[in-house]
Amino acid sequence: MFPYRICIAGGWMDQPWVSEVHPGSVVVAQIWPTLDFNDRSGMATSSRNVAIELWGDQLPEGDLLRKAELLFGAENYGKTYVSGSQDHIGLMNPGINRLYYNGSWWPQKIETSVDPEICDWLSSVIHLVPLKPRPEGYDPLLDKYLTPEIVKELGEAGDHCWESIIKKDVNGLGKSMKETFLAWRKMLPYTVPDWVLQEMETNYFPFFPGAITSGSGGGYVMVASENEVPGAIKIKIKC
């Protein structure tokens, strides 16, 4: 079956109006479809649906990054709001990917790890706890505060995430996820509603190395922890 993808850190850097302020990284990972993840929850389900329409319920053969470019074009053709390429690369390219953006829709550089030990480690320390999906008509872009300082924080969180994954450092991983989440709140306040911030500050930040939501406005809480997380769903990185 066709995989999903998770965005672990640095989200929004794939929009040129963000990375042209300051360059930085997004970290995504392709995951096995161990369950049907909720729509409107930051799991790239709309991009995945277009991919299934194009190729059926399995990855196509050939150059998967080229296929990601085709998927990016197919989903965004004629649309005002452009779905960023981290969705399409995360869905199409196996393993864990660091995508470095510098003012363009497509990353300037892509680093990938399909090391089974790293993928298995990341699978073991990432936990997803369901939240409410974002509501219909939700607009995360009503307010924008894009300063070079804030965008730099966001992009550097992606770099820290990648470095921590390669070192299998759960504390560094968790810190980078929290840094990303808090940068979202400063940069695009509507991406982190008050009820989501309260949920994170009450139930996750005090007790785990770090956490982030899977998407704007809710979806899932993605927790970094070497211990069990109550109510969590386990994921499996596809390498």
C-alpha cells in the first residue's frame, strides 16, 4: 500500500515566502501505512490521494524524486495555495530526508538516510497521540510574523533534528521538535491554537524530551520518547 509521511521538524520552510526570509531545513520521513491516518491532520493525505490517483495504491518504479516533482505539479496545478514539496518528497522518497530550502519551491539540497539501524531507532522513539483534526475552513495564515530571527530558529530546528537523528540522540530530537513547534507559534500564531498549546504544555513538554503536532491546528501529537506514551500509536519508518 502507498506510504504516508511525517514532518518531524522545520515545517513551513518549504514555502518560498518563508525560506526567502532565511534558509533552513525540513526533516520528513516516509512511514508504512500501518493504519488509515486521519485527513486534515498533517499526514499529507491530500497529496497521497493524488499520488494514488496517478499510480494506484503503490509506489511507482523509477526515479522517485522525479516522481515527487510530478506529484508536486499534479497536486498544485491551478491552485492558489501551493502544497509544499516536503509532502511530495516525504511520500515518494524512502527513509528519512533532510530538505534544505533557500527561497524556492524545491529544496536546494536533499540528504537521505535509509540506514536500517537509524530508521528502526527513529521508529522506536516516535509516538503519535491522536488529537482533533483541524476544522473545515481553517486558515493557518491569517497572521504572519516572518522575521529573519524567527525563520532562522525554525530552519535551524530542522538542522538540529537531522543531526540528532543521525546520532540517535532522543533528547536532541525532542528539543528540535519543541523548537519547531514554538517557532510556528511565533511566526504563524494560528498554526498553534491556544487549546493545542495548553495540551502540549500540560501533558507533553514537562514529561518527555519533546513533542510537536503533526500539522497546523491539531492532528496528532508527535512525541519523542524512549519510554511508552499513554494512548500513543506506533509508526514504522519505511527504508
